[in-house]
Amino acid sequence: MTPPLRPPSKKDPQKRTKPPLRPPEARSRAALGLTAAAAEGRFALQVCEECATVQYPPRDACKACLSTDLVWRDQSSSGTLLAETTVRTSTKLYFRERMPWRMGSVRLDVGPVILCHLHGDCRRDDKVTILNRLDAAGQGVLLAVPAERTDNMDDDPQLRALSADPKHRRILITDLRNPNTPALAGALLDAGAATVFLGESESWRPHANRSTLAELENVEILPLDVTDTASVEKLAGEIGGKTDILINNARFMRPGGALDRGDTAFAREEMDVNYLGPMRLAQAFGPGMCSRTGDGVNSAAAWVNILSVHALSNAPEYGCFTASNAAAYSLSQSLRGEFRTSGLRVMNVFTGPTDDDWYQELPPPKVAPNALARAVVAGLKQGLEDVWCGDVANEIRERWRRDPKVLERELTQGVEGA
């Protein structure tokens, strides 16, 4: 059985610190379908449209009939472990630093035999479940885990290497004043986070969250204003070297589109907080976090942005706010590319209308703070890139994938000035 993961001990300055390394990342274009599914935590394989044969590994033509009409579809992830081995040496430096490393072959219930990474609690002839996860290079890889949960299952080193599990990690939440912060902090602490840092702007202004959060054990409230470069840089100088996960929930929003407003004052605030804020955070915290992605149990693991799902397609009743979120979404894609060389993950959490004062005029369903917190923790544990929280977000995602232009027209029909 997997032993429980111990909290990291104090570093010995005389011991070598592991450098940030990435596993081999060469993939064919066909194999990127596996990576796209892993980004959302789905297990998908190619299926031939001509003969219905399920394919693995990914390829350009069907192994049975040579048809090139292969589509990616979600499949059952159940299988049987046929054989196992432990790799104790490797020509690849990433794996050499992490030996021993278990591998196995699994016959899937849907047909193919796959070679995959192997959880420490799996044994030959066991029924297993295949997880499709992103590795440190941002590529989809397969890991077999026990079909039934085992003690300390999430503490397996190979499983942990394919996630950003909050356990024993130090986490910065950027905006104490956001209504979702108490739920986020509580969920992260329940998941085993070592410390939760909370950024607070304008500490002279009273706020109900402060007294609630100040009473929590392992929570530290620190000054942070994402619109002030000096404030961001000062905090990065204090805790940037020990921040493992950064969750940016700072938000400025007002209802209305461009024609509803008499000037650009609110729009400037929205861009300053929602777009330029993450940029300031990335410039100050990003380099330090990138340098710590190989730092053992408490390595820097993930950068999290909480965004409106209308970053995909604008909702004119909150038109300027969602425009700033579209800019933030584009920035997060840029950061994903910039962070990739270090293995630092970028996770976007897309949410529908949240249950707070600024969305009062909209009808249900709305996303409660606890639901958002659960989605963030689950996404970190699965090492996802995209998390969709709430009924509205999932519906918008499906409609956007079917036809972005149709969705745009549906969202803008009947809106004055649109």
C-alpha cells in the first residue's frame, strides 16, 4: 500500500536541488487528441468511422481497414493489468531523477492493449482504471490506478507527478474580498494545504470575510493590490519563493456594455484588475514559481485563473466585464506557453454567473462559492487545464464547440444596442 505523504522537512542547503525538468514531449499530430482530452480529464481514444475499431496508439489510418476517418470519442477506462515492471535507470534525465518508475501493460475492456504508467498499488491481473493526465511537458499520458480506492491512493509519487494536488502545498489566493474566498480557503485547507496566503487590498476598509478568515489555522493575510505593481512585487519578494499554487480570483465587474456607460472609467478598472492584474502577478511571481517546479513534495505546481465562461463568447448585459475576461483568457494561453518550459501548469476555471451581489438580477442557476471551491480543488488534483463549473458554463462550452457563430448570435439577439 502507498505510505502517507509526509510534510516536507526543512531543506538541507548542502544537498542538491533538483532542476525543473520535463519528460520527453515529442508527439505526432494525431496524438494531440489524447492531450486535448487530458486537459479536461477525459479518457478518449480514436474510433474508426468505417469499421468502429477502437485504436491505440493514436495513428493516421485505421489498423483494421486503413480508413483515415478516425475520430476521438470518450471510452470506458476500465481494463486488466497484464504485466508490470519497474524501471530503475533511464537515458532521460527527467525519469532518472525520479527512479524507480513503474510501467505496465493493460488490456482495455474496449479492446486495445496499452503501455502506461502504473500506480504503486496495482498488481498483475488486477482490474484497473486508466487515467488520462497531463505530464510536466503538458502532454497527455496514461496512468493505471486501482479500480477500487486504496489507502493514501493520492499520495503515490507517480500520480502526484501528474497533478497539482494541494496537499502540503502553500497557496496564494489573491483577493480576500471576493465572496468565494472563504470557501476556497476552507476547501484547500481540507485538501491538506500547508498554508493559505490571502491577498488583501485596502485593508483599512472593513470586510466581513476578514474576521472569518483570520480565525482559520494556517491562514495568513497579507497586503496585495493587483492594480499596484509595487504592491505585487513587494509580496512576491516576501513569499514568491515559497508559493506553490497561485489562485487569481481578483475581479472588478459592473453590468452593462459599451453603450450603457457614459465613459470608459469602469472599463479601465475592469481591464486593470481582470487583465493587467494577472500580468503583474505573472511578472512578479512567475519566474520564482518556474524555478521551483522540480522541488519535491512542495514544488511549484500550478497557476489558476478564475474566469467568466463568457470569455469564450461575450454576454452583452455584462459586455465590458466579459471583454476583460476574454483578454485574461488570451493572456492565460500566452502564459501557458511561457510557463511550459518549466512544467508549471496553467488552469483556467470557467464559471457561469456566481451567487453574489453583482449577478442578483440574473435568474438561477448560479454557482455557489462552495461549488466553485470544489471545482478548483478537483481540477488541481486531476492536473487539468480547463475546468467548467456550473450548468451555465457547461452549456456554453457545448454550444461554443458546436458553432461559435450560432452561440454569438443567440447571446446577442434582442439586446439593445447589440
